[in-house]
Amino acid sequence: MTNWTEIAKLEDIPKLGSRVLKTDTVNIALFRTSTDEVFAIKDACPHKQGPLSQGIVHGTSVTCPLHNWKIDLASGEALGPDEGCTNTYDVKIENGTVYLALPAKEAAA
Amino acid sequence: MKEKLVLIGNGMAGVRTLEELLKIAPEKYDITVFGAEPYGNYNRIMLSPVLAGEKTVDDIMLNDEQWYIDNDISLYKGKSVTEIDRVNKKVVAEDGTTADYDRLLLATGSNPFMIPVPGKDKDGVIAFRDIYDVDTMLQASKDYKKAVVIGGGLLGLEAANGLMKQGMDVTVVHLLDSLMERQLDKPASSLLKASLEERGMKFLMEAATEEIIGNGRVQGVRFKDGTEVEADLVVMGVGIVPNTGLAKATGLHCERGVVVNDVMQTFDPAIYAVGECAQHRGIAYGLVAPLFEQGKVAANQLAGLGYAYYQGSVTSTKLKVTGIDLFSAGDFNEEQGDEVISLQDQAAGTYKKLVLKDDRIKGAVLYGDTIDGTWYFQLMREETSIADFRKTILFGQHDLGDAGHGDETRVMALSDDAEICGCNGVCKGDIVNAISKHGLFTLEDVRARTKASSSCGSCTGLVEALLASTVGEGYDASPNKQAMCKCTEYSHDEVIAAIKQNELKSIPAVREFLEWKTPDGCAACRPALNYYLLARWPEEYQDDAQSRFINERAHGNIQKDGTYSVVPRMFGGLVKPNELRAIADVCDKYDVPEMKVTGGQRIDLFGVKKEDLPPMWKDLTDAGFVSGHAYGKAMRTVKTCAGKTWCRFGTQNSTGLGVQLEELTWGSWMPHKFKLAVSGCPRNCAEATIKDFGVVCVDSGYELHVGGNGGIKVRVTDLLTKVDTEEEVLEYCGAFTQMYREEAHYLERTAPWVERVGLTSIKKRLLDDETERKALYERFIIGQKVSQVDPWKARAEGEAAHEFTPLKIA
């Protein structure tokens, strides 16, 4: 069963920006696009674990601040010639509130 | 329903056009391709290395059959089209296959020119044009010994070299008295001839072929003067003629080639032509780079975008004979009124010549050392004045771009495991393989595929040289107008001008006005646009935090583990005991794991957690510090020496002047980082002559130096001028800085900027035009009113709190 957890209001995340959710086991970056879609991926670039949350968001991708890898927000996969993938998490927005499908362990924490 | 596009000619120009079209309008057409040859699209310019045994046919395939399947393209290979029915808009192939079209693209290429002498149809007489010809030559080299190549141009010499590599005894016959006369002047031509003779090639110069003799198979060639030479194989390598047969038969207007306009359209608006078969403004090109430019334009038009125009190409030539470095471009034979500078070292086998007019390069010939060919070519295409570096231009582009590799720049001599890109660890072999395997033609392609030269850029010259020598004349030199990024067609200069002229005052306004191709821009253009707007409209523009790189959003320098480093500003490098105590206390309080003294005379605190930044800044601002901007494309530091207060050699108050300069300039956003220094005497302990703006105090006043760089490649400053008073130092500094802020491209430091625009023009405006200097200084001061609001204090007081606060599960 999906464990939807309330995380934030949509307006808490800046447009074309991100916020970080720190859990006991993992940092999850929540991104908001210019069209108000929200994506959640593990805050670690598949290249050298750079904090993707600190990157520049454009379209539905983010450019890692450390070495400019471009990561697709929907799939967590590296774009262009780079290869690698980071975890993604399901997100839904209801009445301006952002919910995250947390893995059981983080939800319990 | 989709429209129908038919391409006749499955070669480089036609297929490249399709590739460009698929990039911008993948769904617009059902595409059908007819190709006379029984292969997919291959890299025709690489036939020479195949003949020389350095590559195989598989190596030079650009698009295999799977590519056509993947892109839903119907490919009829080995089928010549024999008729174009323009009334019913359909084409008919020799075997009766037909295809309807809405748009037709002609890319029928060219045919080898066979000189019309008796015996030209004999067995063993061939051209050098396609895989079939190469196969024939390779077979002949196994069965026969003596080859004659007619034509001492690019084509002929590459064929001759290949046959020689295959073990044949090769004689080159040339009508004129010097080789490659269309690409080389006489001295270069004779060096080339000597070098080829050394390898065993024979030459018959000024020899006019009269007849090819032999019973059945060729046995020799007879010349007009009655002499003869034996031959088992004769290769005609004299040139090519555009293949216009089909176009002529269907009534399209042809001259030397199929005549097209600036959108690559023939006289029938439904029919386009690109490549060697097309004639544009009187020229039918036989090199690859122009064909690619034409393909881009044709694709843009076929896609219905309609804004790209072809305006002709400036071309350069390289000979693909391994071990021979040769480059030529433009009008290399001087005419009256031209000036020539040259350098010749017969023993070393190098020759360089530039033809100049009005301090601009008209043409270039290089032999033996061609590393700077791409640079000269760029200067020529951009019509850059070389007045400022005319004295040293023949020694090459050592100031910038090559990171001081010196003789190692002879890239083709390097071994495959030689590291080219030191940032990303990319070796020569990786780059050459990627170029061959993926059919790369541009610097951008190579960067995307290998990452070479995509970080600091200091190896760009080396990568370009590799590209040029690997793909030969197909090398698509960076266009003289370079788009800012993939989101736009416009260059940095055009964007800067549009922002000013059209009073664009927000990023969306710029993107809309200049028809940006992506909705949000990208990580490259957004910070650039944000900067340009800020620099142009300091009082009105609303800074867009999300368009800034993280360092400038978090006002600290992001480190590899995601923590930040913090550098408090210490004006002129001066510091007081209570300030040092405050820094020490802050480090204790926030568990700073490492402190370091920087090269710019500041103290760097490493390993600070992002959440700790605002409270730490509160403590630092309480102690009187402001942000050091060590993280930004901004004014960084003013480095000073002890100065005359203490130093027995000091001539002026260098520390005091340093503090004044830093008070004037701190907080200013720049195209790139910007460093200053003030030295109290010519011993120059503050290293002012490798700074963006450096002051060297002398007894009689102050020398002002600009455009230095201590980083990627050390560049010593140019002397701007000498002034008498501190007030003048401040005014010139503000004016120079503002000129750089307004006119340089984003991420261009002062060193390349000064080289690009020329010191002469900067001097003219700053020194000779007092009104302009004062206006620049005035604008700098206006911008500073907005910039000198300490970002640390603002954030310590709660601004942009979301940036520093993690989310928590409610």
C-alpha cells in the first residue's frame, strides 16, 4: 500500500527551485517546475553524489552543481552522453499540498 | 497526414540534412531516400585513409541500415533515380520504383572529372570517388606494380599516397609546375613535394596527358611532348563536376551546379538542393564543412521554421596524408596592396605565411606546423584586427587556450594514451576513436560525447587540432557566429544588444523577444541572461535567484561533499586582532573542520553545513564582516603588499589604495571572477601584473595594468596607462570594470576579452575619450548602489530562509 505522507505546501518550494527533505536514511530533493509539477528524487547525483537539490532546474531536468551532469527529474536518469540513475519517489499534489510516497522505513521514522 | 519528403542521393550532405530535420521536426515528413550506391551513408572524405589501409569501410559508415529503420525512413539503396516528374510530383527509379513527394531534396553530389583523352575508357583507368573505386584500387595494388595518378591536387595526392602505402610504385602527373596550386603557394608546395618524394612518390610536372595507351588494359600514359610513362593502373584525380544530369533533364535551371537561392531552394519551389550538386551565389562547393551549413539551412526551411539563410562559406583545407601537416585558407597569394608576414625554416620543414590587408587576415598557408590553423581561420572569418599582436602572431596562439603545452601541441605526434583533457581525464585515443566511431564533426559534438574540453576549456585548441587532423577538411570549424547555447540561435553579443536596444528587463521578456527554443532556458543561458539584465538595468531588474548558480544563491562556495566554504571580506587583506578572534570563535562554534589562508589574502572556512550559514553570517556581520564573494562571478579580492608605511622600498600607500579600491568595487557582479592587486613598487610583491586590474605604484605615480590571469594559462597584463593620483586610479578602475561588465560575454575573463576586442580599442575609449570614461565610471557607481548591500547580513536577518531550511515531515 502506498504510504502518502504530507510534506509541504506547493508554495513552500520555489518555482524552478527545490527543497530538501532530510530523513534518517536519505535526503530527498523535491523540485518544482515552471508548470508547477513536483518531482522527488534522491538528493545524490549518480556521478559523484553531488546534491542535485542545489542545481539549476529547467524543463523537467536539473543540472548537478558539481560537474554539470543533467538528470531527468521523472526517471532519475542521466541525460546526454552520461550514464547513471538515481532513485525517484512518487509525488502527488492535492489542494496545494505536496504528498510523498515514502518507503515504509522513512515513513515510520 | 504527414507530408512526403524524398531525398535523392544517400550521401553526406543529404543525410546530414535529414538528421538536422529530424532534430527539429521529427514528425513532419514521411521520408524516402534513394541512393545509387549499395551502402548506407558513409564518410566519403575518409576514403583516403581506407585506401591507405589506416581504416576499414566499416570504420567510416556514418548511418548504418538500422538508423534508417529507427527513423522510419524508406531506403532504396543501389537504385538510381532516372526521372523527376515535376507535374505529378513523383520520382521514378531505374527499376520502375516510384515515390510521390511534396518536397524533394536533391543531393546527388558530383562526378569525378575524367579528362577527355583517347583511351580514358580502358580497363584499369578509374576515378577516386567511392567505395567501388577504392576496392578497385586495392585489388589492383595486389595484382599490379605501377600506378599513375593524374592530378597533383588534394584528391590526386591522397590517392597517390594510399596506393604507395599499398606497395605500388606511384607517379603523379601534374599539368602545372606546382602541387596543390589552388591551396598552396610555391614555397609550401615545394616543401610538400620534397617531403612526398622522400617517401618515394615520383612526380612528372608540367606534363599534359595526350593519350592513355595499352591493348585492352592500360599500359601507359603518353604526353603532348611525346614522352611516355608505364602504368598498370591510372587514377584520374583531377577534380569533380557537380552531378546535375537529373536536374537538367527535368528542366531545373542549372549552371555549373543546380542553382539555389539563400534557402537552398531551386527554381522549382518544391525542390531543394544541397551539397556538391548545388550552386549557391556562383559557387559549387567540394568540401564538407559548407555542405553541413547548407544542410542546416535546408532542414530549417523544410521544417517550416523559415528563419535560417545560407550566405556562403569560407573554407579551409587540410591534406589527409599521415605525417604531413598542411593547412590553407582564403586568398593566400598576395595581391597589390596586401602585406605578407612569413616564417620559413627549411631544415625543420616548417613554413607559415599570412596574407594581410588592413591588419586583417585574408589568407593563410601553413606547412609542417598547423596547430594554429584553426586560430588563424577564426581570426580570418571574424575579420578580427590583429594589430595588437601582429608582432607575435606567427608564433601562434600561446597566450590563451593551449595552457602552455608548447611543443606538445603537435597532437598527431602524440601517443594514444597522452592525456588531452586534464580535467576529465580524456586521452587522445578516446577522442580520435569517438570522432571516427560516431562521425563527429564539431567541437560541440566531441564535448558532448567525450567530455573533453567541456570543463575548464584550456585544451580546446588541442581538441580542435585533433578534430581537424582526424576528419580532415570535413572539420566544421566553430561557426563565426556562435549561438549562446542550444536554447537559441543568437550569440552573446546579439543578446546583449537586444537587451539594451529593446529595453528587455526580465528573463521571460528576453526569451520571448528572441524566440528561445526551450521554455525555461538551461543551466548555461539562465545565469548569463540574469547577469546581462542585472548589468544593464541595475536599478530596475529583479534578480532571479533560481537562475543563479548555487554558489551565488547560497552565498558560499559549494564543496564536493555538499558543504559550503565561507570567506569573510578583509579589505585590502588587512585584519585586526578582534576580527581574527571573531573568526576563530565562529569556527569553534560551528565546528569548522578546516581553515586556510587563500592566495587572495583571505581566510577560508571549509566544511560549513548549509543550515549553519545564516547564523554563522550573523556572528560574522556582528563582528563587522561582509561577504567576501569568494563564491561568485564577482569582484573577489584586492591583494596588496606592505606598502610605504612599512616597506623600505615602498613608493606609495599600496595598502591604503587597495582598501579604497576594494571599498569601491566590492559586491559588484561580473561576467566572471575579477581580481585586483596593488603593489607598492616595481618589485610587485602583490603580483599585480597577473590580475584583471593591477596597480603598480612608482615614485612618480601609478601604473595601471589590465587583462592579466594567473589561472588556466598565465597571461601577463597589458599596460593601460600611467596616472598621477589615487583619484584617477579609482576612476580608471571603475570605468574599465564597467566596460568589461557591459561588454564581455558571460564567463569570459578579462584576459580573453581584452584579446578579443583588442587593447587598442579599450585604450581609445578609456584614455582618449574623457566623456566616455566618466560616463562608464558613473554607471559603475549607480550599479554599486544596488550591489553593495551585504547578502550575508540580509540572510542573517531572514531573507530567502527557505534556501537554508530543510523540509521536515509534519
